[in-house]
Amino acid sequence: MKPIKVFKTNLITISLLSLLSPLSAQVMAQETAQEIEEVVAVGSRLKGSASAVIEERKNQAFVADIMGAEQISRTGDSDAASALRRVTGLSLVNDKFIYVRGLGERYSSVRLNGAQVPSPDLTRNVIPLDIFPSSIIESLAVQKAYSPNMPAAFGGGDVNIRTKSIPNDRIIKLEVGLTHKDTNSTGFVYNGSDDDWLGEDDGLRAMPSTMNAALNKYINGISDISVLNIRDIESKERGEAVSQDEAIAINKSLTKSLHRDFGMVEKDLDPDFGAKLVYGDKFDDVFGLGGAFGFLFSAAYDHEWSHSKGYSAVLSSVDVKPEDCGKSELECYSARTDKESTKKNVKLNTSLNLGYKLDGHDLNASYMMLRDTEDEASVSLYQEPSKSLSIESGEIQRKNLTSFEQRELEVIQFRGTHNIEYDFIKGVGFDWQYTDSTATTDIPSELEITARDRYTDGVYTDTYTSGPLGGDPFLYRFVDMEDKVENYGWNLSKAFYFDSSEVELKGGAYYVDKTREYKTDFFKYRFGPTENIVLATNANEALGIGSIFRDDERVDNTEVELLFQEPTADDYIAAQKTDAYYGSFDYVYANDWRFSGGLRYEDFRQVALAFSRSVFDSALLSEQLSGEAIQQASVMEDETFASLSMTYSQPTYQIRAGWGQTIVRPDLRELTPVQYQDPLTDYRTLGNPTLQSSNLDNFDVRVEFYFESGDNFSVGAFYKDIEKPIEAQLNERDGRFTLEFENADTAYVYGLEAEWLVELSSDFLGGAFFTSGNLTVSDSEVEILESARGDLTNLQRRMTGHSKYVANLQLNYDSHDGNHQGSVIYNVFGDRILAAGVNGFDDAYEQPINSLDVVYSYYPTFSTTVTFKVKNLLGQDFEVEQNGALIRSKETAQQVSLDFAIEF
């Protein structure tokens, strides 16, 4: 039988705007840098992998769930996001964000080896967990009850991603895999997108230097680079009149400087491909001082395609009958958008860990680079009969979108753990960490083309655009965001032992400095009033209209003007600074009773300032970012947070109870009055600078049963009382719905959780069968004041994003000879509010998705593994219902994959 592996891991800058810092940042802090006790397990792979994490969970003073590397491998999950949806009470949203106990991602905090790192996601402060490959993860720790050595920004739970440390022996592991998706037979690509194998822009899309120079020269407080403005500024600069033709030529030269070859074509899509490499070793007495030095290097590459069809719609009336929807495209909708999209994701991740251990001292240094890029090509067809946009009316609106988005996270960490055993200070533990991380998001060039498709007797004839249509027929977007986070800290502990009891006292400090800079620029073509351009005369040509102005001659011969399309304020800078100090105790009496708790003090300062590129690099910028503006946009909070936990232990069971005070602060995006498109809701979204933080009281009770056979079972209850929760609501602005954020009055959420691991048979079909899983049943209610109603339909409802139930079930098999391993895995979550209803319409509910996966692993030799996976066997689509009718649908792919891994 293949032996069980040993589990061992470690838990483990910005210059902030000076206005946030009354004192310079000095000291260092960290939540935890605690080494998991080494556990060697025997028996089946399942029991072996579970025993290490169960032992750690039993020893936690506060309610927590742990998922180890072997358990992640069993479920076949490729990243942290998909693995975490197997944890009790957790559900996955948009394949990247985790909801804990049915609460939205704002109520979840994510750390890397105990340190806060920035998010490369444009619209969320929480890290998208799909960027962390499973190959670098040692374990995932989800703490659901608050303890004072953790950041107070804690709602549903805290996810700590603990990466692999140095190995015990030399390890070289190579893994390759292929995946087929049933929706990926064909898809859209655009010129240049098929060549981005490393997930890095080739420079063609980036904004040219000539355009940057023109913006600094011509805008300077004016909202565009129109021919009129160019002529006026050039005339003043030269001291003589500049002709209209010369100004037009300058404007057209700027148009020609942009990349203009974004035409799409349809092609056969290749299977997804991935490869992973892990190489590490350990050397004894390498420096002649004793001890051991080791390293672990890992690299992962994934090239994935995702093609889908779907639609979103607006109901025509609150009295619409659900049974009428679907009979025809516009039977019960006032407007409908049908969208077909192809996305290509390239993930390239590398990490290097160095470690040195000597006589109770453990030093670690690590570097990690995670890159995730997304190439999208999509076609959206929009119909709205009231505006004569329908096939029956002879015209519909077309939007062709091509976009390249590169997200990258770089992390440098230094950690140390020291057990001091000198005569004069015996039994003292000291650990520290320093983490410097940078997240960047770059959209070098996104092009959205809005045109009209014409129909005759229901048959497509051509695609056109013209001057009288107005709007934004060709809209370019450039985005650049940089997030920097520097955090550091220390923990000091001392244990005292008495005849029948022991107590550990612990204290520490934690400092976080964060800055963000977000810039975006928009450009559009404006056609002359007499222009009427036929862009395509058949479906294939309609895909390629992104290249219609590829040739300079076409630009010269068209009455087209390039404008700088800048909203009043769409850029922002922001900064945060948190200084935290805590003291805690952990008291054990007679090996049965355990009391833990303490206090945490946090001094939190934040400022977020919106501005426009139209005043960038000008005197107006300093006025816009004046002292008064800074004061109005600043948040200053200093609070103390308490927590207390009690555990009663017996050999076969434990009873836990806990209480904690925490806070959930608004995200920087939510505080900044800048509009953006939210990819989760697909709504235009606007921040609110008046948002207040939400204070929470958290209560937990759990009973855990452990049996000699290795079986275990737990059941628990939780309750959260939330003051001024932040809720999203829809308001109508300029004829469109906009998602905005407001503080509700109060909210609460409560529920029950159960988790189990039970052996069904120890000798059936040549192996052992086990069942494992978890179930969460909960409810919530948010109350909104009448004064904050706006257009809302319901003042009392469930919290946005909350599911009444989440279930994970597994049936596992391990053969006695160690050559076969299999799992059938089921996951489902209850419906949840995607957006609150307005104007008499009910709330819009995302419907449950039943997910069924099968994973089988074969071990032909001691060092090789073949894994076969089938994911999403049931093939349910993403759907949203409102008033009982379907208003949104999107295909989800069924996947079949084959992986081969070998260790040397």
C-alpha cells in the first residue's frame, strides 16, 4: 500500500499618504506564524489525509474548519476557490469569490500565510481565490469564530491560505493534463488574441505615447480632444490661426495611433491544457552551524477556453405570467439581450520558498507571482420594441466586444518563529512576519462597437452605423490599477504551568499600509451627420467589424472624429492605514475546560478621492484634491474588539461556545463615487462616500464527536447581529438602472451546521467506502428604513447573497492495495438575492445549481498517478428569476479531464 505522506506547514507597503499617519510606521506585526504539529497517519489515504486536519481542528481554541492538500487532491479541484466550496457553510460565486455562511464576499476576509495581500480584481477588495493553484496549497484554514489575534474586519469567516513550506526530502513532481468542455466546440477569437500564450500583452494594444502626449497637451481641463479644441489650442500655442483641415489631420493621426485591428472570427477551440512542476530539497548542516536548509520551487501553467451562450432581460410588467416567458424572445420582456461569449484564460504562477531551521528557530523567505489574464470576444444582440428595436421592427442593436485584462499579484514574505529556551526566559515563543505585495490590473485596450443589424421579413441583411445614431459607436477603454500593501507584525507568548491547569498569555501588534491608484481613459468615434456606413453584409463580416478601420485610408476617407469620452470623475486614489494591538489568554483547567479570549484595539484610517483625467497633471487637480476634499473623503475609526471562547473536552467529544465583536468596513470601490460595471451583477454600479462601517456581534456553539475508528461528526449553531449592514439596491438614473450601496438599519443571520466523516464499509469491492460532507441551514433578515427606500419594493427581506442552505456530499472509495481511489462529489446552494427589486418588481434570485463531480485516481506505480475527472455532470445553467419568471440565463460547461503526474 502506498504510504501516507507527512503533513507539515507554517501559518504565516506601501508609503501611505502622510495625512493618514500621525506617526511613522515603526513596528511589525502578524496574526499567526504557527507550525502545525507533525502528524504521521496510517491507514487509507482518506483517513490519513483527514487525521492531520482533524487533529488541528480539535486543538483550535475557536471554531474553525481545515482542508488539507490531500483532501483538495481527492476532490480534483485546481484552485483555492473551487476547493473551498467543499468546506462547511461555504459557497462559490462567479467561480472566484467565497460566501461564508451564506453571507456575501464583503463578509469574508482572505489572507495568505496570515498576511493581508491586495486584490487584483477591479471590482472587489476581496482576493479572487481562483488565482491560487492547488499545487502550492498545503492547507486551507477557515476560522468562523473571531479571535483577537486576527484582523477585526471579520464577518462570516476568515480564510487563511497556507502555502507549502520546505519538504522533508527531495521532491520533483511533474503534472500535465487536458480538459474538454462540451460548450467549447467553436468560439470567437480576434486578431492577436490567439497568440497570448504567456498571458502578457504584446504591446500592440497599449495606449500609444503619442496619445498620452496629446492628452496632456489638449485636454487640460477640457472634456475632449475634438477638432474644435485642437484648433483652438494649436492656434494659441503657435500665435496664428490653424486651419480646420490641419486640426482634422491632427485628430485623425491620433485615431491612427490606436490599435484598430480587433475583428473577430469563429474557430474550433482546442482542449484546455495545464502543467505543474514542483521541485524541492532539504540539506542538513549546510552552513556548518547545524540545522537544516531547504527550498521549494513550484510553477503552474493553465490555458483554458470558456464559451457560453446566454441572455438577460427586463420584465415588461410586475403582473407578467411566468408561463408566457420563453414562447417567443419578447413575449414577457420589455427588453432582452442575447449574448454569446468566448473567454480565454491564461494562468501562470511561480513561487519559491527558502527555509532554515536550527534549535527551535525557523526562518522562511518566499516569493510568489500569480498572473491571470482573460481575453474576451463577445457579441450581444439587444431588442427593445418600445424603441423600435426588434427583429419584427427591422432593426436590433449589436455590440461586439473585445477585451484583454491582465491581473497579477506579486508577494514577498519573510517569516520567523522562535522558541526560546534559555535559562532566564524559558518557554517564550516569538514569531514575526513582513509581507510586501503588489496587485496590478491592466486593460491595455478594450473596444466595444455599438451598431445596428437590419432585417427584412425576419432575415438579416446588413450591419450599419451612422452619424445620426449618436451614442458611442466605437468606444475604447484603457484601465490601469495598482494596489500596494505592506504589513508586518509580531506575536509574543509565554506559557505558565500549575498543578491542574496551565495558561498561555499572548500579545502582539499588526500594521497594514495600503495604497491604490486607479486610472481609466475612454475614447470614442463620432461620425459626421451625413455618414452612413455599411459595416457588414453577412454574419461572418458582422463578426469582423472591429477591423473596419484597420487601414489608414479608410480613416482618411471617413468623416470620423476621435473624442476623449471622460466622465466627471472616473479615476481615484485611495489609502488605508491600520495599527492594531492585542492581548489574549488561553487557560486550560484539568485538561477538560478551556477558556480563551482577549481584546484587540485597531486604529483605522482611510481616504478615497475621485478625480478626472481631464484635470490630471494640471492645477485643477490640486484644487480637486484639496484639504477640504480630503477631509470629507476620510474615515477615521479607532475601536476595541473583544472575544471569548469556552471549550469542554472529553476523549470522544468537545463542546464549544464563542462570542466576538467585529466590524465590516466598506470597500474602497464602494466608497468612491466612481461608476463601473459589476461583472457579478452585470449592473452599472456607483460608489457612495457616505457609507458607514457595520458592527457585528457573533455567537457560535458547536459540539464535536470523535471516535476511535477515525469517524467524526459535528453539529453547531451560529447567530450574527449586524448594525448598519451595507446592502446593494437598484435606482433609476438617466433612464438606466444603477446599483448603489446604502446602509440598512439592522440585519441578522442565524443557522445550523453539520459535518461528518463516516466509514460505510472497511472491506467491499477490495477496499473501503467512506462518506463525508456537510450541511448548513440558515436564514437572515435585513431591515431598511423608509427614509432609505428609494425605489425598493421590499423594506424587509433576506440579505443580498444569502442562501438558506448549502450542502456538500461525498462518497469516497480507497482500495486496500493503494492503487485506486475515487470520489463522487455533490454540491448545492439555495437561491440567493442577486439584486433587490424596485418599482414593484420582486427581488431577483439566483437559482440553485446542483453540481455533481466524479474523480478517479489510479496509481500504477509508487511514483505515478493518473486522474480522471468529470465535472458538472448534471449540466445545470446559471439562472436568475424575478417574479417567478426567468430573466437571466448562462450556459455552464460539462468538463472531462485527464491528468498524469509523476514524482522522481
